[in-house]
Amino acid sequence: MIRAVNRAVACVAVLIATAGQVQADLIVADSFNESATPHSTTWVATEVGWFYTPEFSYDLAGITTKFGSADSRIVTVEIYDAFPGSGGTLLRSADFTPLSNAFAGGEFAPLSLVANHTYFFGFRNVGNLGVSVTKDAGAISLPGGLRFSVLNNGSYQQGPDFNFAAQPIVQFQTQVSTTPEPSSLALFGVCACVAGVGTARRRRHEKQQVTA
């Protein structure tokens, strides 16, 4: 009896613990040139960034990019509410290890972006990495051009460069929440079965004692 009760209590504990759990996945909410090929040259600049004006409001949870070459260093991605050189405030940042010709980036707590507001995002510690811009025909340029610096201090003080460097390869990600399986109802059914099995065993044991 005691063991059956313990099993039921344990199941209820699992049910309570898992019922409210939500798994968050990231999907692309907006992007520029994500299927493009990174240009083959490298940058001396240690930080590079662009202006970004979303056409719709959404919660930003990550930014990724694709470099032409990479190493094991840690790169930082940042997003500001305006250009840092004009007094913009850092809203989010995250570290990540870049990949060669594949998307990689940082994730952070969701940030509510407002449609038609101009933000500034950038990548730091990228000196001599293969550039995350493209020269592919038809690539989309972001207004304002590239801003950069060799100081790696978040100033992005030089620019703009209105040539091919205004065409970044970038993905802006948002969260999608999914409830894990099995459902709470199924878990409750398992708990009930465990408790029922324990009760049935107890009754059989009692009958055996009586007949003996």
C-alpha cells in the first residue's frame, strides 16, 4: 500500500513539474541575403554593423550571420536602439562561435522590435574573418551602409561604406513555443494506472493471507 501511494505521489510530482514546461525554438522572422555566398576577402575591421528597420513588429530573440571563413574565436552580436555613435543604447548582446559558410549567431532574451523604428546591429571581434557580406547579383543592401571600427569597443565609428559591404548576410530570429509530449492528461492516466496496480496487488496479498 505504501509503495503504491509513493508511486502515485511521484507521478503527481512529475505531472506538476512537467505540465507547465514550454520548449522555445527559434525561427527566422526576417532576413537579408540568407541564400547568398559570403565574399572571399577578409576584414581588418574588428567590428562591423548596419542599420535595420523592421517592416513589422516582433520579438527578436537571436541574430545569425554567415562568414566566408572562421576560426574558434568568440564573436559578439549586438543590437542598439540607434547608432552607437549618436547615443544609441545597447539593448541586447550575445556571444557565439562563427562558422565557415554556415549560419551561426547569438541568442538572447526576447526584445520587442517596433515596426519602422531604425535599430543598429553589429558583430564584434571579427577582424580578418571572411566577411559576412556578399557580392552576389541582386543582393539586398541595407540603407545607411556599413559602419565599422578597428577598436572593437562598440563604437562602429567609421563609414558609411555604400559599396558591396552594405549587403550583409543576416537572419533575425524569433521564438516559437511548443508544449512537449506527452500531454498532461496522458501523464495523469499513467499515474492512475500505477496507483491502480498497487491497489490490486495489495488486495491479492490480503486475500492470500486470509485463505492461508
